[in-house]
Amino acid sequence: MTDEPRLIGRKEAAAYCGISPTCFSMWVASHKMPPAIPGTRKWDKRAIDAKLDEISGLARDGGEDAFDRWERENRKETDFQRWKRERDARRNAKP
């Protein structure tokens, strides 16, 4: 396990990205970097890594993260969705 904290302040986040703190703040304001964790002045290194991957073109699976992939693969049709699908099929089947 690493001794480095996962959450870092603005100066550390800027240094992590190799840019000035002012530039980092501008990147956050322009949504190039993620915002600080709500209620804190700390950034998650993994969120920074994900944004860097995205802006450098290295995003995996077209930007779909593991949770989105799991949700898509495990999505279950609700009763309402099934009713709607069957209703639309009936409507389209009529001459």
C-alpha cells in the first residue's frame, strides 16, 4: 500500500499535473479538470487521471467507465419498459 494520499490540495494537484496552481484553477473552471470533492478543497488523484486520459485521447472504451459498462451489461427491463416495447410492437404490426 502506498503512503501517498489519494486526496490532494490545489497546489499538489497542480504539481501532479505539472502546471501552476493558477493554471490548474483555470482548468477546473473550464472543466478540463474535475472539481474539488464537494465540501472540501481536495481533489481525487484518480479523477484527475481520468480527466487527463480523456483530454489526451487515452480514455478507455470510448470514455465508458467500469460502472457504466456494468450498468449497461446488467440493465434489466422494467415492467413498464416491457409493456411499452410490446405496445409499440403491436402498433407497428397493424396495417
